[in-house]
Amino acid sequence: MEVKSEEALFNYINFNKHKKQIEFHQNPARNKWIFGGNRTGKTECGAVETVMFATGEHPFREIKGATEGWVVSLTARMSRDIAQAKILKYLAPDKIIEVVMQKGRKGSPEFGLKVIPSVQCGDERSFEFCFDGIEEGSVVAVSTFWKNDKDAFMRGYNKMLEVIKLSAIICYDKPFPEMKGNIKVCHRKCEQCEWKDKLSPVEQINKYFEKCCI
């Protein structure tokens, strides 16, 4: 029997959570990570936290209204089959205001949400596989935030441009001067520093690509 999203979220909050998941949800830190073995509840925990922040309804913390954010996965398939599926498990349909589709219908968002791949590399050994699955003409996302080893980042970035012909690159935070390509800067919002764009990261992306069929 299919469990409705409201019931799934209620069961998680009241019955199914692990004590470590409670600590994660209650932690007031701005940046949080959760580590564990296979099938220990990491994805469930992250999906629920995402839904709580997105709706502004968090039973363990006080949030001033609904928020915006990104859900990032290593591949488009992982975004669709894992992260997106888990979020839709806990997100009530009446909470979905708008869905941007590649294919499908608004009534079935699990079949058509737009995915922008996030590209990350290790050292040169990862170059053989880390760009697999990204089609020519795609839009991808990279981040220079907390990138202390610029030389290593640029080696991977230049290899990406060599391997894939991209239509645009979303760069989260300030691009390095050496970066080439059709770069769209997504400025991060931070309470402790100034930012150049008053729009949120999600609003910035919508502004850049509102007329682009990606």
C-alpha cells in the first residue's frame, strides 16, 4: 500500500527516526554532515531535513518561514532516483507551488524535474570516469567555494571543457580568473559577508535560464 507523504513524514518524526538522526535535526550548525554505513538512514535524514527547511515547518528548530536551496547529487540519475524520490516521499503535493519540467506532467513531478549535474573531480585518475553521462550541450554546475587548491581545481575544470562541449556553466561563488567558458555566476548568500546579487541562488539560476530550454 502506498504511504502518503504526510503520513510518511509523520511516521518519521514520531516513530521511525534514530537517535543520531534526532541529533542531526536538532543541531543548529549552519553546515551539517551525516556519515554512516549502507542503509543507516542518511538519505532519509537528509530528505526530511530538506523538506523541513523548504516548507519552514521544522519540529526540532525554529525557522522563519519557507526557504530555498539546492539538492545536489553526483549524477542526474542519482538526483532523480534517490534524492528526488526521497524528497517527494515526504513532501506533500499541496506544498509544491511550481514544477519545471523536461518531460511529463505537473501531476507527476517524479518523472520530469529538471536536473543540472554538479561536476567534481579527484586527481587525474578520476578524469577517466567523472565526466561520464554528461551530454554535449548540457548545463553543469561547479563550485569554487572552499577550493583551497586552485591548481587542482583548474586541472579538472580544463579537462571537463576538453571532454564535454557545454552550453553553460553555473559557478557557485566567485570564478577564478583562469576559468573559461559561458560562465553564469551564482553568488552565495552569507549573513557574515556581503554579496553582489540580492537574489537567492535559486532565483539567480531562474533569471539566467528562464528562456533556455535545458
